[in-house]
Amino acid sequence: MEKECFAYKNGRCKALKVKKCEGTSCGFFKTKAQILEDQERVFKRIKSLDPATQRNIMEIYYGGKMGLLDDVEVG
């Protein structure tokens, strides 16, 4: 089950400092597909904001990579 989690890499959890993966009972468990869906929702929300707020958020959390919003459609 842990191999399905987005945070499981190289035999360990990258989100938490635990010795054993708790699988789906872990509060951080998400599949890679779920993470991609969440990221798409986040970018849609950011894209719906005014340009100054978009730049501020992208600067703080995404290293100023405004190009991440290029393919996002708000609708």
C-alpha cells in the first residue's frame, strides 16, 4: 500500500519521520493521482485571483515560477 502513496520514496516516507508506513490510515496518505488533482485545484484557485495576488503567491510558494499557471483554465 505504501508504494501507492505520493510521499513514499526510496523505501521511506518523505512527509513524516516514521519507521513504518501506516498506509491508508495515515492522515498524509494520498495517491500520486490525488496529488495531481489537488495541485490542479490549487492552480485554478490561484489563477482566479487578481494578478498581483497571483504573483505574490507564486513568488512565496513556487519560487516565482508563473509559468506553472500557463496551462490552467479557470471555468
